Amino acid sequence: MSDSIQTIEGTIKKEIQENPILIYGKGTKEAPRCGFTLETIQFFEKYGHPYTVIDVLNDMPKREVLSKMTNWPTLPKVFIGGEFYGDTDILDEMEKKGEVKPLLDRVFQKK
Amino acid sequence: MITEDVLIGYVRTALPGAVVSVTDRTGTMDHFMIRVVSDHFKGKGLLDRHRLIYQALNEPMKDGRIHAVEIKTLTRDEIK
């Protein structure tokens, strides 16, 4: 019996709250299996804050729930301070406008 | 695999009048960089702009003709 939608949603909500920077992606931090997941890892490496990568490559039910929750069809999916921020397409634009550093400083100050 | 004009057609169906430029990222016609200029983006944040593009490309992404897209979205006055 696969996890019900509610259980999967509950797990995701918990993961989002527990990890200031959370990347749902394909593969792991040590072995990313997709260029965009790797790109997202490299993006956060620059800032030096701890971040978590959760591999959902083979977890289709969780990927579907994530896509519904965020109205965003692709991976990776980035959450910062419990908020959804898309992927590096979004983060690169935010970085150009100098919005990423203050956001991360604020999120890690609260810890 | 999808051709550029079919891809552009999908975007312009959702965003009439949009100026769309497409770059094939890997030469396999399924990984694209798409730049869209449209005043439909006015007053919309980045996430919602990109959602518009994903909704426009929902069909070819679902059926696998498109594997990945990198998106740039601008309004007309943002390109000046």
C-alpha cells in the first residue's frame, strides 16, 4: 500500500520546515544525476550555508505531490526558509538583483 | 524532439504577441533556452512568469518532446 497523498504531503511539509535550504532533485549531493540539480548545488555552495538535497528521482508519487503543491512541473525544486523559489532560473535572476544574500542571511539569522 | 516554430507556436498560443527566441542547448532538440518578451508578464513575479511558460508548454513537456527548458522572461520595457 503506497503512502497516501496526505502522508506524502505531511512528509514534504516537515522536510521543508526542517531544512532552511532544501533542494528536491535528481540524485544526491555526492552524486547528482542531472545537470540542473548539480547547478543548484553549485549555486548554494557559493554562499557557504548548510543545505540539504533530497533525491526524488525514483519517487514518482512524491514528485507528483510536489508538483501539485508548487504548481511547478520540473525538478529541481528549491525551498528556502520554508518558501518555494523554483530553481536556478529564478535564483540566478534574484542573485543579479542582489536578493539572495539578504534572504539567506535572514533565514539563517533566525536559527 | 520538437521544432523551434512548433515550440514558439505553443508559447504564442498562450501569450499572444510574445516575442520568443529559442536556443537548442544540446543539439538534440529537446533541451532549450527560451527567452520570452511579453507584456503579459507585467505585475507578475518571476515564479508566476515561469509558470505561464510551463503551462504553455505543458503538452510537449508531458509527452517528452521537451526534456528541459531554461526560461528568461521580460516585459517590453524590461528589455530597454
